[in-house]
Amino acid sequence: MVEVGDHYRSDGSAAPAGIYRVVGSTDTVCLLRVTNEDGRRRHTGELVRASAGTLEDAFESTTNPDAGVDPIASVRNQLQGLYWSVRRFFNPL
């Protein structure tokens, strides 16, 4: 049984590759794309509707991409913040 909040990874055949969160479930399942194909978080607002058969054939259950701590992502975010701070300082609007 599909529950709202479950996460599924697309194989790229029925929807663009990435991880999707279930945001609605009736006769079809409504999925919100939350990461790109590399697993990086994206806020696209892209919705995909899939039947139960399509969900079984083209998607696989996966874990929440927001769960846990990723030290590499943390360092990347800090370096990006530093870059934008320096850029803003030397290139004022």
C-alpha cells in the first residue's frame, strides 16, 4: 500500500530520473520530484501522476533523501556560501 510521504526512485522510463515523494494517493499516485538524477535536492514543483502498475514497473522504493547527515554536502554548502559572500563583497549591486 502506497502511503503519503513514501519515496520512490524513477528508472527514467515513466518520469525523469530522480527521487519522488508521494503527495497524494487515490486511483493514481501523485509524486513530487525532490531530487535530480544525481540525488541532489531540487525544488522544481514538478508533479508526476502514475498508476499502481506504472509505480511498480518504473519506480523502486527508496529512503528519504533528507534523512541523515551528509558531511560532503555540508562542506559544499559552506563553500558555496563563502563564494557568494566574497562575490557580493567585491561586486556590489
